[in-house]
Amino acid sequence: MRRLNSRFGMIYPSHRHAERSPAVRRETGRDLAFSLVRHVGLVLALVIGACGQQTAAPKITKIEPPNWWIGLPNPMIMFTGENLENAQVSIAAGGIHVRRTQPGRNGHYLFAWLEIGKKASPGEISLSVTTAGGKQTAQWRLEKRNPAGESFALNQGFNGFGPDDVIYLIMPDRFADGDPGNNFPASGTYNRSDPRAYHGGDLRGIQDHLLYLRDLGVTTIWLTPIYNNDDHTGRDYHGYGAVDLYKVEEHLGTLADYQSLVKAAHGQGIKVILDIVPNHIGPTNPWATDPPTDHWLHGTPEHHSTVNDQFQHLTDPHASPREWRDIVEGWFAGVLPDMGTDDPITSQFLRQNAMWWAETGALDGFRLDTFPYVDRLFWHDFHSAIHGAYPVFKTVGEVSGFDPVIAAYFVGKKKTDGIDTGVDTVFDFSLYSALRKVILHDAPPTLLEQVLQNDWLFPQPQLLVTFLGNHDNPRFMGEAGATPEKLNLAFSLLLTMRGIPQIYAGDEIGMPGGDDPDNRRDFPGGFPGDARNAFTPAGRTPDEQKIFNHVRSLLHLRQQHPALRWGKYVHIFGDDHTLVYVRTFRGEKIRAERLLLLMNNADQSHTVEVEISDTVLADAKTVTRIMAEHDAALSPGTKIKVELPARSLSIYQVDSR
Ligand SMILES: [Ca+2]
Ligand SMILES: [Ca+2]
Ligand SMILES: [Ca+2]
């Protein structure tokens, strides 16, 4: 693949991504040379200028990160302010010193790389920024690491997630309002009848409903981004347009609320995954018009390309560089400034930012937004740092699109295109699409088998995050022909097939909703003045209760049966309306078990006879009901005969004793 180097207007040969890496580094060397030339030029200009006017004193308005931890990788500090062209940084604290500094653009930014030694002690530290015109000293905090970051003690954070977990996706603004004090009605950003305004949901509201989640059987929550978003338009309730990467959105709460929520969740045995967005920032982020370096962003508000989702151009070794660049450097939706993730300074800033949220909250994982739109080398470096600091921590990348070949191109733990992205897993959009086609549009269930046939593409298919819905797609119940029975059947499959299931908040009571933002309605009962409270049985309609009970039963069944979480998946039989599969678990510490699952996707009940000779069921001696209406009739060594109710999944345990 050849890639146009937009910065220097030349094309360099970069056959595959492996060669992009040294190319980026070469460019960096050049940048330093240019920066030196600029620097010398600036000094001359200042010497000449000094004859006419005095050099101004530095002014610091912001330090990012605002604090750091002893024992995490040495940080790069970015100062924002005025008159920082020729500033130097000094520190009056033992065991910590400045390795180098580098000015940013416009005199508005300054970078300093710190080295924090073993003798450094936690506490307030004075950072002094000095120019010929004066000095400003600012306070910065160095802290002790959270001990759980090294011990991985159960329910203390940094624990990652896996097939033992069920992830529950929450958009904090739309779940529950636990603090009306942060709704800011006077600001014009809060309006519950406007689907694109803030509705008042917040972090405290989630904390107030942890017992509901625990009772349902959820073990992990995924929060959509909580970064500070635009404070004026009130259109950024979703969190994907950050204006400050080091602040919690004021409508959602405070940093203390974030820490309190994660701690309380851990107290209930629930892990927390935060959604982070290294790819882009919000249009009103100050960086859009005043970026910290020349390479901080790809393009400017006036000149930039727009992304498309034709990811095959990224995987295609013969694609033109323009097509590759549009996806990786284009602005999302044409309006969200694209971060210069291929620049080492920007890359380090974003890595540290992610680590800061992890360490501050004692998080368990990240959901990585818009994964393919960021270059592979960034993800490689990102994961080296994150997994280096938190070996058990897990990440899941959003690779939308239904082709498993493309999803597998991005997944980590294997080198593709010369680079291992390091991402632990990706969402299984391909299974999502097949589940909806089979259950809602009566496609043959063998479509599900076809999805699983591609599992060889993934190093750890059991870690794929499977789902029926999310905040970017119409709700299952928002689709034509959806019924509570079909939703229940879809959940039965989701929660018994391989993978780590993810449930979108509200789907467990069959909430309706079409395209965004209609798929993001408020959870009934989460908000002051709601007519009913669907967090309680009394507040649910009969259909909602039926779905809730079913999902809850399945989640608890999953907890009881390791075969549903870790079992090897084996296809047995499929026809136009039937799918039969087995999950076998060969436990060492836990008892081995074998489960037989039979789906009937027809509107009528019917009896199936499953030939078992020459299958993993050939040695079956008993077949016991686990979640099924009828007993199964076993003819040892030859067949299992069972009546399957309409639109149902029946589960049996098979023993050879
Ligand atoms: Ca609120
Ligand atoms: Ca805000
Ligand atoms: Ca990008």
C-alpha cells in the first residue's frame, strides 16, 4: 500500500502497515529538525524584538494530565496558556525531573517530559514555567497508585471482562436522574421532550440502580463517554464530542461521582467499562481552531476530508492511498475534528488520557469507539501501554459492518498487516445481523452456523462481544414484525451461544425505538415525574414483565452452567426453522457438563428427531430438562426425539452415565 504523506506533499512507499511505522518515525525526526530551525528562528526574532519590547511573562491556564501516579509510565505534561514559546519547566521536588521540553503552537502550548524516579514521594508538586519575561508556578499532584492496579483483587477494579460476564450498555443521560441539581434547566441544554437535548440522567442515577442490575444478572456495565462535551448547544448528551478530555460532563456529574459509581459497582460485584474516543473530539473543542501542534489534528475546520465506512479500503492491499486516508484521517460525519493519532506527541497524550481514566476510576476495561478510523500503530502503542500497566484489563473495539473478515483484520493478539493492534476483542456485528435476520425475517437458522464458521479468523472467538442491539441501531422491538416472543427467543440464542453477551439498557423490558435518537428513549421510572417505574415489577406492563423474567432467568442459568459461558460450541443439525447445537465443557476444577440446545423458529410447535450416532451425543445415557417444556426421548446411540414449542429454545443436559 502506498500512502500519501500529506504533511510533506510527497508519496513514500509503505507497502504494508509494517512499513508505515518507520515512516512515521522518520517523519518525526524531520519534525524535530524543522522545530529546531523554527526554534532558532524564534530566538533570533525574540532577540531582535527585545530591543523594542520586553518578553512577556508566561501564563498557565491548564495542565494535562492534572495529576499522575508513581509507578505508571513517565508522563508528558501539556501546559496550555500564553507566551510559552521559549519557556522552560523546572520542578522543586526530589526524585522527579524534566527530561526535555518542547514548545507547541502559537505560544499557547508547552510540552514537558517528566522522569519520576523511585525516590519521588506523593503530594503536591510545584511546576515552574519560566521565560525571559517572568515565571509562573502551578501546583500539580503526584499520587500513589491504586494498589488494586497491581493485585487484581476481585471486585477491586482493573479486572477485565470475559465469557463469565454479561455487559449492560448504558447511556448515562437516558438511564436515571439521580441528581436533579445537575440538570441546568436555565442553560437551555436540558429538555426531556427534545430527543437530542440532555434529559437529566447521570452517574448517581446509575449508582442508585446497581441492585436492579445485580438482580437482573448483569456483571459489567459499559458507560458511553462521560467526557465534558459542549456546554452550550445541548446536543451532545451522547458524549462523543469531547471539549475537555480531563473533565466529567457536568450534566452527568463530577469526577467524585465517577469514582463513587465505580467503587459502588465493584461493591456489588459489577465491573465497569468506559467508552473512550481517541479518534475525534467535538467541533467546539478549543483545539479545533487552536491545535497544540501542527500535527495535533488531521486537517482544519476549513480543510478536511470526511470519513466513510468502506473499511475494505483499509484491508485491501491494492487500495489507493486516498481511500485509506479518507477513512483514517477524515472527520467523522464531516464535523468532528480528527485527532492526529499517527503523531507521537498526540498519541502519547491520548494514551495517557486513557490511563488517567483507568487509574482514577479503578476501571476494568474500555470500549474503543470508531476503532478502524484510527491507525493501527496508534492502537499497538496504546495497548502496549495499557496492558503493560494493567495486564488483566480488557478492551473491545467497535468495528461496525457485518463482514467478519474485516472485523478480524482489526482484532489483536495476532499480527495483521505487520502490526498487532493489541485490542482484546471486537463486537460481533456479524452475529447481530444474523440474529435479527433469523428471528425477525425468518432467514434460515443455518445463517447463525455460517457466522460461527468464520470463528477461525479470530484468535479468541469466545471473547467476541455479542449483542442484539446497541445505541446506534433501531431497537429490536422497533423493527417491523417484532414481538415479545421473538425478542425472548433472540435473547435465548444470544445468551447461550459463544461470546461475551452485551445487552442494551431497556432491551430487557423490550423498549421500542427506531433510528437514533428514537432508540435512546429514557428508561421508564428513572426520571422524576415518570408515570411508572419499570425498574420494579409493579411498574412493568405484562409484556415487559414477561421479557424481563426471561432475560433474568437466562442470565442466572448462565451463571449456573459453565458450558453456557465457556463450553465448546458444536453444530448438530439445522433446517429452515430449526437449529440444534451442543455446548460441551470439560472442567478441571469445575464439573464437566454437556448441554443440548434446540431452537424452533416457527410459529407452530413441532417434533424433531435428532440423529446422534456419529455426533458428540452418541454416548448419551440420560437427557434432563434444564429449561424446556417437554421431556426428551432418548434412543441411546441413535436419536433424541423432542417436541419444541413455537418460537422457543429448549435446553437439556446430556450425561453419559
Ligand atoms: Ca441529573
Ligand atoms: Ca459540558
Ligand atoms: Ca482518524
